[in-house]
Amino acid sequence: MLTDLSMVPVSKGTMRIGRTLSVIAVLFLLFDSTIHIIQIKPVVDSFAQLGYPLGTALTLGILELLCVILYVIHRTSVLGAILLTGYLGGAIATQVRVDSPLLSTALFPVYLGILIWGGLYLRNPLLRKVVTHGS
């Protein structure tokens, strides 16, 4: 088990970039979860187009918000990233099912996942250590 993180240097620039990537992802996810919870007209329209009952918008918005909260808390950030990855996988499956444009719509959750994991990777020395050198 790794207990000494002094072997894993983190420059201020790396930390700043990691935080910036994470903030961009979190701001988008907060916006997305909020519009699902309050169910603005574009959400109502998109749920109809995607074939989901509108009642699931509230549930999905709350789940997304809970995952984001876990992601922004340092001790639970990896769990939050894992849960957000699953959430985004469902979004990809939904977009593929309705034959959305691949690069702009269907893969958008992948781009968001890259921000989530990239930001976490750059700001979390333990995660970098595990990814690059194993446990």
C-alpha cells in the first residue's frame, strides 16, 4: 500500500490545469443537473425526443447532482468520477439509440469524461501513482 506521496511531485501548473479541467466539468454538470431538476422546456422537449418519461428527468438530475457532489469532495472524488462515468455511459447509450450525430452529440459525454478524469488525474498524486505504476 502506498503511504508516501512525496515520491509523486505535483507542480503548481499541473495542479492548476487539473483544477481548471475539473471546474469546467463540474460547472457543466451542475448546469445540466439543475435544468433536469427544474425541467425547463428544452429538457421537456429532449426527453420526449429521446423517448423517456419526463418524470425521469428529476431522478436523473438528482443522481447527477449527487455524483457531482461526491466528485468535488476530495476524499470521495474517485468514487464520484467512477459514478459519473457510469452516468455518462448511459447518456452515450441513449444518444446512440436515437442515432444522434456521433462527433457532436453522441460522443459529448466522452469529452466530458475526459475532463473529469483528466482533471482528477492531474490534481490527485495518488491516482497518478496508481495509474502510472500500479498499486
